[in-house]
Amino acid sequence: PLPEPPDFGASPRHATRQVAIGGVKVGGDAPVVVQSMTNTDTADVASTVKQVSELWRAGSEMVRVTVNNAESAAAVPRIVEKLTMMGIDVPLIGDFHYNGHTLLTNEPACAQALAKYRINPGNVGFGKKRDTQFAQLIEFAIQYNKPVRIGANWGSLDQSLAATLMDENAQRAEPWDAGRVLREALIRSALDSAHRAVEIGLPADRIILSAKVSGVQELIAVYRDLAARSDFALHLGLTEAGIGSKGVVASSAALAVLMQEGIGDTIRISLTPEPGQSRTQEVIVAQELLQTMGLRAFTPMVTACPGCGRTTSEFFQELAGVVQNHVRERMPEWKIKHPGAENMTLAVMGCIVNGPGESRHANIGISLPGTGEAPAAPVFVDGEKTVTLRGENIAQEFIALIDEYVET
Ligand code: SF4
């Protein structure tokens, strides 16, 4: 007898405490949430409002802004006010380093307007000041009823904790390698800070943890350990992932492995935008990662063949792009008028070899003519051939059929 097939699918979610960030829930049984971060000067209210609105329109469910000086802290309530006037209800997260305690002391309106504070335990101060300033930030979160993310980062590791763990390691009968000691320092920095915040009085269901590194294998190891040692909600992200395809591949590889194991409650894909590339690319990649893994659905996905010597032109590749862009642009309206449209599947195929078969598997598919085939493009709707398109206007006619399918 043949062996039983393996049981495919993602592992059940790692159990975490649910945290409310404005109207968005993270952790527990909530779906994995997509978030992003602006790269504008937060003090420039108009530019920041524009970019936050673009990220929100692209599907970012929370947006982080840096709050690094008095001007940016003063700008935050004005940014939130303008977004509200535009009908944009997206939780704004403030990213604090070094001087967060001072900024929140001097700008109570900023403390109130933000939906969450991000605190980096490696960057709150040094020596005794570190403990005092960390406690001040947590007390602001308690006073204003806000959640916090305690976000440790490889690039700004608490050096005194790292030195202590190095000393402890030297006493071990079988010392760990340096990489494991540094991973432990990162995890301990996040966990110890979270436990300290709870001691100060912040409820555990108002704490999210992250411990970011820039290497794929290291990130997987750190988060497996973090998940095994706590039930705080977890923010996943590969820090400094890089530019272009490298950033997309490295982030996807690391986050996919963890999410397949049920680890991760909110994700951010940190991409370095290429010249001229929109910041919204990181939101699209995050959504596509979740959707291609079958964890969430945001917008109809287009299946397209890669093309080969059998294709007569690049038209079908262009058509695949046109179709994907069209459904992405229409999705905000469909989301309201036709909920469920995000689950629709589409296929754009280059010839008869796999075209009709793949098109039949989609809700709507088109098989364009390849070399030596008649100049005709059969369209399949829910597995049945319904019409054959010909001539100059195949793209427009196919898009009209997609719109009609969603409408009806
Ligand atoms: Fe080539 Fe046809 Fe396969 Fe597309 S479907 S890759 S055109 S053989």
C-alpha cells in the first residue's frame, strides 16, 4: 500500500494575547494584519498625510511614522486630524528612539493622537537613564490607554545586556557560539522589557513584541524561540531586507516559514524603494504573501504562464499585468459593493498547451493564441467556454467580462 499523503496546510496559529490598536485587532484569532511605515519627514504634514493615505488605499491596515523631534511630535495630531477629515481611519503608530519620553512630555496631543507607541529597548537611553526613560514611556502608554510594541533590533541591541550574556556564556561548560549569544540577547531584550512593562502596570494584552534581524535563518530562529517563550502578540519583519527582488525574496522566505508554523500576528515588509518606486510596493508584497499562502484574501489573483517560444507576441504578458492592475484598482469599490470579489481567481495564458486547462480552473480565464494557432482567444467562465475574443480589442473586452462577472 502507498503511504498516507502528508497533511498539507499551515499549522494552527501560535496562541497569543489579542491587542487592540485603534479599531484594528492584532493577535489571538484576528487575521494577520498588514502594516507599513512612511519615509517622509513627519514634520512635513502635507507629504506625510499624502503618503499615509496612499499606503492606506493600497491596503495598509496600520501605518507607522517616525517621531524623532519636537516638530514631528507637534505634527502628529495635525496629521491625524487631516486624515480623519479625509475619511481615513487608519491607526497611526509613533516610532520613538532616544527622546520619546521628552517628546511625549512636551506634546500631550501627540501622545493622545497616536494609536500605539513603538519603543526600541536598545535605544531608550543608557545606564540608569535607560530604566527611567523606559518606565516613563510605559507610564505614558498607561496614562493614555495605548498599546506599545517593544521592538528590539539587531542593529541597536542593548549593549550592556549583550555584554552580560557574553560573560555568562564564558562560564558555560560548553559555550554557545557568538551568533546564538547575540540571538539570546535580542530575545531577552524584548522579553525582559515586556515583563518590566507589565511590572510597571501595562496590561500584557497591550504589548506586541518584535525582535528583528536582517538574516533569514537568524530571523526564523529568533521568532521560533520568542514564540516558544511567550504569548505576547508578535510583529514579524525582516529588518533592512534590501532593495528590489532581494528584499522581496528574503522577506517572503523568512516570513513564509514562520507563518506556515503559525507564528506572527502582524507583518511589515521592509523594502528599500528603487528610484521612482512607490512606497506602496511593500504593502502589495505583504498582501500577496498572505494571499498566495492562502492566509487572507485582498484582491483577485492572476495566474499567468511565463511564456515561451510558442507565444507569438508579448501581448499576453502585458495583458496579465493590465488585468492585475485593473482588479487591484477596482478592489476598494468592489470591497464595499461586492464583498467576496477578492477571492476571485483569473488566468491569462499564452497558448493552447496549458491555456484552456488553467483557464478552466479560474473563475475567468483567457487562452491567447500561440504560434500556429488560429487568431482567437477562448474565454472560460467558471470552467465553461463562453465566448471567443478576436481582433484589436481583446484586452478591453476581457476586462469588460471581468467587471460583468463581479457585477452579476
Ligand atoms: Fe508556453 Fe503555452 Fe506553456 Fe505559456 S502555456 S508557457 S505559451 S507552452
